[in-house]
Amino acid sequence: MTDPHLSPAAASRLKARHAAERRFRLYGQLAILVALGFLAVLLARVVHQGYSTFWTHSVTLSVYLDPARIDRSDLEGNNFDYLAAGDLLKRLEVNDDALGLASGEAMDLVSRDIGFALLDRIKADPRVIGTTLTLTVPVKANADLYYKGQIRRETPAEDRKLSNRQIDWLDQMKREGLVKGHFNSGFFTRSDSTEPEQAGVLGAVVGSALMLLVAALIAVPTGVLAAVWLEEFAPKGRLSSFIEVNINNLAAVPSIVYGLLGLVLFINWLGFPRSAPLTGGMVLALMSLPTIIIATRASLKSVPPSIREAALGMGASRTQTVFHHVLPQAMPGVMTGVILALAHALGETAPLLMIGMVAFTPGLPETLQSAASVLPVQIFIWENAAEAAFHERTAGAIMVLLAFMIVMNTAAVILRSRFEKRW
Amino acid sequence: MPTPLAIAALLVVSLAVYALGRRRVGRLSEGQSLHSLPGYYGLWIALWTGAPAALVLLLLMAGGPRLESALLTANPPAVVAAMPSETAQAFWSDAKALADGQSTTRIAWSPDERKVLKEKAAEAAALESRIQLGGQAAALVLVLAGFLLAWPRLAPQLRARNRVEGWIGVLLALCSAAAVLTTIGIIASLLYESLRFFHSVPPLDFLFGLDWQPQIAMREDQVAAKGAFGAVPLFVGTFLVMIIAMCVAAPVGLFCAIYLSEYAGPRTRSVIKPMLEILAGVPTVVYGFFAALTVGPALRGFFNYIGSWLVQGPFDPLGQYLMAVQNEMALTAGVVMGIMLIPYISSLSDDIINAVPQSLRDGSYAMGATRSETVKRVILPAALPGVMGAMLLAVSRAIGETMIVTMASGAQARITANPLDSVSTVTFQMVQLLTGDQEFDSPKTLAAFGLGLTLFLVTLTLNVIALQVVQRYRQAYD
């Protein structure tokens, strides 16, 4: 500050002002940094906790179906897990004790899948009794966690879910090549289960897709047509401004209130099934209706009047003008709004809790009216589960959900940048 | 025939009628000109044929199950009448499940009851088919009547386009009415159930009671224990979490908006804005997961560490307290909710700051003001009403937010202003009350609707004020 026209006092004032300017700018940068930092930490935590879900371990066992130990009259009553555990012990060269404690502990290392698989094979062809079957099934969740290093030998034995002996066995199984790590395809081909190693997201993904389909089928036509009426046909007056205020307020109503509406209106008054994709889809449709209307109106508004005037001048009626010219021009904007609204609906949880979606639902939903699970609620349920193995699955399911959201949002961004016209 | 199949059949019939009408008017027009394009004649007659019947079928689909259960339960047999209401409900749902061939509940009915159950299941199946048949017969009559009445009027001079456009206008107006109907539905359902709740718990006890303990089991004959449904602790908890959230979100969100609109160049903007949009698009259940498994333990670890440092010093009691802090504190839910609100506040404020006319900025710069002075002395005062509106909208969202508090805050309702205590919120309690066992008539479940109504009214008031403010502000500069 050696400017000759500046008095020393003014120079110091200017210095202070410029310092204030730099500080202010810094606050802004800090705010951005904080927001993006939160986003980074959030995503990093989810990935860090969830990536291990996509890798799992399976064990291959050859089970001798001893005719002496299988009761043919009551196949379902047989304990096939116990048979399999016997084979595992034999492989490990351990003799079972009188109480069967060793078999019990061995049984706790292999998924109960093996019992069901054996039962299915015998039901399909009873002649397999007396032969030896070789099967590959997942290891139990705790064993999987040990292989992934989340349960450690160093932890005092009473604080971990596996005994010293079980850990020795697991090491031995790994050494002898009984256990192999592989991509966890079961996570994508199975539905919810009480056993973590048998739980997957397929049921929830299908449920979410069905629900979104119902919501889209109801909300998109209704919302777009309502917006067309409000923007192009409605007489400007008290009624239309009342509807407009109404829609703006509906867009800001907490989502849980829509859940209460669904519970009372659809389930109690109209007798719709609880926890079904149909009911959930209708609730989500009501919820995304105002957002779709607002987005559609904005994009109709951006179509210049000259388009309308040209069509009207050529002798088209008002309806023809709107449906043949204005709406097609506005379509990219409408689609962007619709996709964003549906992406939001896909991640919505609270209203679905209100209509009974928390119920445990193994298997795939058969119809629109049968009980189903959906992805965000599945995340909520798993997050509450006690078993540690469900925690990685929660994060895994979140990654699946976020992947869907990213796909939808990217589609919206592409639509917007590719097709939207600037007039 | 199941109703969806009937609707599909109706669609096929309408299409056929469309083709028929189009062809017919083409034949009639020999030599003279048509008033409208031929397609409009087809549409006109197809609408008369299909639309009324479609309405009936849709009503049948929405109201059929309800009508069936009303007729079925109208005259309960003596065995069922003697049951307590929950068991009777299970009985009826089992009867229906049996009729539909679905799995029943696992209640072991006595042989007597089993017999009645089978009878009722048969009755339900019969009723269902009768209702379906009746509705579809009515639809068929309407199809025939519509077609027969409209067919003779099909003539070249018929103003078919105007008629069809009239139908379209009605359809569009009905779609807009759906939005109003949703509001009416929300208010009606909340009011109806809340009134039932306020029947057993006086509204004043609910609004001003200081004790919230709905878990206390209540016998059917017992009047609601006085004071068990006082919602003040929940209001205080909600308010506390909201204040913490706004303390995080308001400055960060506002500064983000200021930086983006006044400082950042177009390239920085085009990178940062989509990232903030990602943050806005993260589902709330993911925020809840983040709060419960990351932020909660981290904050607890931090406070426990400080506590262990203070313990046995001059601040021993404080240290002891900090050592005992739990994951489920108000601070956890508040901070994470604040993170969720940052992009919301930022994008709303960004729009508002951008709406401040450039001439105000230019005037300020011309006077030699620096950028920060312009922002502080000119832009923010001009944008203040709009920014306040944005903040109010954020407050309303914070109050109504459910998943974060459900996953990260405690179940114990208490009156406290300490962010390290566990508090419970209105939305958390609504989830608690409605996801447990469902006995629909107990005050315990109905209390959720009392809370829902309060929540709805408070957020509605905030939204109306905020939207008014924002709108008036926009008009001022447009």
C-alpha cells in the first residue's frame, strides 16, 4: 500500500476491508467444503462398510446319506444339517463327543441351506439315499465374518461369536481348500431371511419395482394432465389460484402424513391389503403427484407463446395446440421432473412403515396385492437386526439403492442437457 | 372374470367401437364434407361406449373388497360375536384368506369356530363373485346403452371434435381435482381418527400434558390413565432436534448459496451444484443409517474421551456425565438432519439470491464496495424475506423428518434442553405407535393420529407463511 494518494489511515482501513473480504470468501469456501466433506464421509462409510457384502465364502461337502440315519416315513423330520456336520467333522478328523457338542459347533459353521438342499434332492429322487452327494453351500454368517477379518482370533473368546475350536476348524478348512471365496451372487438372487448368509435383496428390489410401477402408472398421467389443465385451460381466478396454493402446500407436507392417509383411507376404509405393492404404490403416487404437477407446469410455462399462436393461427383447436405442439415441446422437462419425483419416491421409507411394510416377508411378491418388502424398508429392518453380519448387508443394500438412484438421476440429467430446448 | 381382465376386455371393445365409428362416418359422408376429422367420430362413440363402464369397473375395484367385508361381517354368528374384537378381526381376515386360497394366521381355532370359519369362507367367496358379477353386469349394460344411444346420432354434421374436447376438458379438470381431493383426504382421515382419540383423551391433556407413556398397557374397560398421553415432551424433543439441525444447516447452507451465486465461476458452479444435488437425493433412510452407525458412535466417543480427561479433576461431575453419554442423543439426530437440510436451504437461497436484480449489485460495486460488503449490506437485506421463507420451509421439513430420528434418537420422551440427552420426537412416536401390534381402536394407536394432526397443522402453517413470503418477495422484483 504505497499508493501516494492514500493517507495512512485510509490505507489501513482498506487493508482491513480487504481482509474482511478474504475472510468472507473463506467462510463460503469452508461451507462448500463442509457440505461436500459430509457427502464424501457418508459415501465412504457406506462403501467401507458394505463392499464386503459382495464377497462371500462357500464350503463344499460330500455327505453320505446313511440309510440307517434317515427316517423315510417322515423326511421333513430328519436333521440333515446334522448329517452334513458329521461329514465336516470327518474331513476335519475330529471325533464327535458323546453329547454331540462337536457336531453342534460344526453345524454352526455351515449354512442351513445344506439341510434344505439335501431334503430337496431326496424329495426329487428318493434313490439318492445311500449314496454320497457333493454340495456347495455358503458358510454361516459368523464364519464368513471370520474369513473377512471382522471376527478376530485376538478377541477374548467370550466376546466373539465363534469358539476357539471353531476358529481352528475354519483355519483348517481354508488350508485344505474346502472353503472358497467368491462373488456373492446369492445377495442378488435371494430374498429376506432370518439367517444373514441366506438373506438377499431380490425380493426387495422386485417389490420396489412393482411399487414404483404402480406409482408411475397413477401419478404420471394424473399429474401431467392436471398440470396441462392448470397451465393451459383453467380460467385464471379464485379456483385455479386455490388449487395452486393447495398443490404447493401438498408438496411440503411431511411424507409420514401420506402414510397416515394411506393407512386410514386405503387400508381401513377401502379394505386394501396391508404391506402390498399396490397400496404402497398408491401412497407414493399421491406423494409424488404435487412434485410432478409443479415440474410439468414449469416446463409448459417455458414453451414460448409463439408456438401456441402459430398452431392456433393454422386453425388448430386449443386442445390440438396443447397436445400436438406444446406438450411434445415440453416433454423433456416433464420427463426430467417425473424421473426425479420417482427417484425420490423410490427412497421414501416413512409412509411405507405406516402401511405395514415392516412385516418380515421372505420370498418374492406374487401379485400386486401380496405382502412385499421394498429396498429402503429392507435397509431399515436390517439396520435394526442384532446380528453383526446384517450390518454389512445393510450397507450393501444401501449401495444397491444408491446405484438405482444414481442411474435415475443420471438419466434425468442427460435428458435435461440433451433434449431440453432453450428458447 | 377378475376385474382387471374386465377392464382389458372393455379396452378392446372400445378400440373396436372406435374403428367401427370411424368407418361408419366415412361411409355416411359420401359426397358431403365432415365437420371433424374421422378419428374424432370414432373417439366420440368409443368414449360413450367405454367411459361410463370404465368408471363403474374402477369403483368396483376400489370399493369391492370393502363392500364384501361390510356385507360379510354385518350379521356375525354367535361364536364370533362372543370373541374380543381383535380375535374377531383375525377371524374375519382368516375367513377371507381361506376364501382367496391364501395362507391364514396361525391362530388355532376350536372345532366349532373352524366350522363357522369354513362356512364364512364359502360365504365370502360367494359374496365376492356376486359383487363382481353385479358390477360387471352393470358395466355391460352401460356399454350397450352408451353404444346404442350414440350410434344413431353418428352423422357427418355432428360436431365430434368439440364433443371429444369437452370430454378431454372434463378429464383434465378431474385430474386437477385429484390434488384437492388428496388434501381433503388427509384432513378427513386425520380429523376422523384424531376425534376418536380425543374422545378418550381430552385434547388439553394431550397438548399440555407433561408425561408421555403410551407403553403402559391399558385394559379395555379402563379409561386412559390420566397424563399418559401428554405430548409436551415430544414437542420439546422435536423442537430441540430441529434447532440443532438449523444451527448446522442454516449457516452452512446460506454460505454455500452465497459462494455459489456471488463468488464461484460458471465452471465451479457446474461441478459443485450436481454434487449438492446428490447430497439432496440421498434417501433419508441412508442418513438414518449414517447417524446410527457413524455419527452417533463418533460423537459418543468424542464426549467420552473428553469426560475421561475431566474425570477426577475440578470438573469431576461433568466428566462423569460425559463418560455416560449414549449414542442416542439429540445431537446425533440434529447434526445429521442438518446435513440433510444443507442442500435444501442452499438451493432455495441460491434461487432467491439470484432473483435480486443485478442493478442493485452494480450500484453497490460502483460505490466502491467490496463483494462481501455488497453481499452483507445490499444483497442479504434485499433477499432477507425470501431467505427467511426458505428457512421456514427447512424448519417444516426438519419437524416432519422421520427416518433419521427413528433410527438415531431414543424412545424415552423427556423434557430437556440438553443436546446430549436422549429425546424422542413426534414422528418417532408415530412410527413406534403404528408399527407395533395393531389393535386399531386402542388410544395407543389412535394417539399417532393425534400426533399426525398436530404435525400436519404445524407444518401447514409454516408452509403457508413461508410460501406467501417467498411469493410476495418474488413479485417485488419481477
